[in-house]
Amino acid sequence: MSSALLIKDVRIFDGENEIPSGSVLVEDGLIKEVSKGALEAPNASTVVISKPGHTLIPGIIDGHIHAHIDEENTVLGQALKFGVTTVCDMHQEVENLAELRNRALNDPNSADFKTASQGATVLGGWPAAVITAHDKSEETLAKVAAWPDLKNRADVEAFIRDRIEDKADYIKLMHEDGNGLSVKPTLPSLELQKDVIEIAHRNGLLAVAHATSLQGTLDVLRLGIDGLTHTFCDQPPTQEVIDAYLASNAHCNPTLVALGSLTTEGQQEQESYAHDPRASKFLNSQGKQNLCRCMALANDKSRVKYAYQSVRELKAAGIDVILGSDSAGPALGTAFGLSAHHELATLVSKCGFTPEEALRAGTSLVAKRLRLKDRGRIVEGLRADLVLVEGNPLEDIDHTLDLRGVWKQGMLCSAYDSLVA
Ligand SMILES: [Zn+2]
């Protein structure tokens, strides 16, 4: 049994509400007790951390990434350093799952990993277009060629059986019509997408969809999707799309930072994050370079302000908006972990969120919508995935980057060893 951990004299944002000064006791990787006052250490071996002027928040959950495996651990390792204790992968090579899960489970310096496994792809469809735009290596082309090419309901039944076999955490659909892009991928039929959603639901699985156009979003909302993994940027929102969200109760995971990279309008902000000393210390030179470049796959009618406007209106209508960065290894304009902070700040600066609402989107709400029942809040019995920041991010969301400690299941990420030294 590892020794207990007591964090006291801190402001706590528990995922839903603020405790102005409280204590959290952790035992065996779980939150044992949360108090609005002081707690006593249960025994002499308890590690006690007293941090007035600091705020403890739940580990951030990035609801949209695409992992890869590298020696430097720039995916799960980098995410954790940035306080992202869980990443939710939204399309992955099946052959990578065992290693990614092994790191998530056994390496205290890797974030936890959830995944859709392989997305529901068709030949010539999304995301082959974006992947081969950046990487035309033989190896990548061969991988893309081996993805499912779903044609009918029987294919979908087999596809979902395979995902259950992979222990996928949810099902990912690809519904990219190219309306806002400079590429025109093959769009799966509505009948096929309906089958994917229906069969996922029949098997108790959540189904979420990629769409970046207003029409694509309407299509999947009307088919009964549980959530979108982007908002759209090809045109301003309409009452029709807000109503479709309301009718389906789907959530929106807007990925505003990634859309800014898609249209290239986000470049300046990406650069300022890349050069922020609080961030750059955790990025390697390739990571910094990628962050300073843009995907640039949008056509000339797409604007990131339409995406901001859509999120403002969805939030005002009461739709659940959750945090996701769409960070991906080969993609440009994002960085694992860091882009989650950029996204939180963007929800506040562009979409009318209070800092508290943004933090909810990145903790309790994303956990609820992606059915991660054991995390996302600082309450008794949940995983002790915790982030300590200096200052008050409920007043200024930028303080989420003033990281002073990150724990996954009660284990301190080694980047923060000096906290207890
Ligand atoms: Zn994605």
C-alpha cells in the first residue's frame, strides 16, 4: 500500500463547484475524503502538501486526441505533464492499442488512455484525406488502405463486433462532406451511418461523429448521434442546427484550436503558446515547430469565427459543450496536453464561457458525456487524478498553465518531483 497523500490549505474546484479553502485526502490511488476545512494526516507516513494561494482541480480530460507511439512518449507522457490525466482517442490503429494501454496502465508518467479504436471508415473517406495530406510515406498509405471500407449493414455488424473485441470505449463515425475543406472525401451514405449508430447503441456503446460542416452536423444529429467531435466552420450557425442539437441532446466537442489551424487563423495564438516558457519546457523542437504551423485544409469560405459563434449559441441554448483538442502527431497546430489549455482559454475568450464553465467542460462534463464514471470530479471514491496550479484559474483561466503538481491515481508525475523533495 502506497503512503497516503494530504493536500491542504488550497482552493478546490471539484469539477462542479468551488471550495474556497479545503483539503483532499488520497489513499490507494483514490480520493478518500474531501473537506471544506482542514483534515488531519491519518498517519506519520502521509505525504502532506500545504499550498495556500494554489488551486486544486480534477485532472483535465482531453476528449479528442489521436495518439501514436514514440520513444519520447510525447503523447501520453507530454499530456500528463500538462495536467491532462486522461486522453480520449478518436480513431486509432488497432495494432497500437496494446502498447498505448500498457503505458496508460503501468507507467505513472503516462496519461490514462480511452479509445474508439478504429473509426468507421469508407474507402476514400475521412480521415484518409487529412492523413495523406501530411504524410505520403508507403507505410502510411498501406495502413490507410487496410482500414475498413464499410458498404452495408453486414459490414457494420462485423465492424462493431471488432470494436467490442478491441474493448473500444465508444464508436467513432466519420461524416466529412468536404463542404468547408479544400479536399473532397467520399461521404458515407446516411443509411450506413444510421446503421453504425443503431448497432453501436444496441450494444450499449456511445457513438460520436466527426463533421466539420453545418450540413454534416445536421445529418448526424438527425440520425441520433450522441455527440459531435468538432463544431463546424463552413458557415455561421442557424436556428435549425441549434434545434437539431436540442432535439437529439447530443453534446458538442468543438475543437476550436484545431479548427483555427484548419483555417490558419489560429497561427498567431499557436505561436504564442509555443513560446510561452510554461509550455515550451515540456515541448521538444519538433513539437514546437508543429505547433507553429497550420493544417491549412479549409477552403476560402470557412472561418473560425463561425465555429466560435456556433459554440456561443449552443452554450446559450443549454447544449453540453466539452473539451477536446484534436491533438495528433502528424497534424499541425496542436500539441498534446498544451492544446487542452489553449482550448479552455478559447472557450473563455471567444465563446462566452466563464472560467468555471470552461473548467467544467474539461473535467466533470466531458467525463459525464463520454461515460467515464470514475473520474472528472474531486469527490470521495473517484480516481485521485489531480492538478495543482498556482493562482486562481476560476478568476483567470490562464492560470491552468501555472502547473505545480499533477497526480494520476495519486501518483505524482515525475516532472513535479521537486514539490515533495
Ligand atoms: Zn480527430
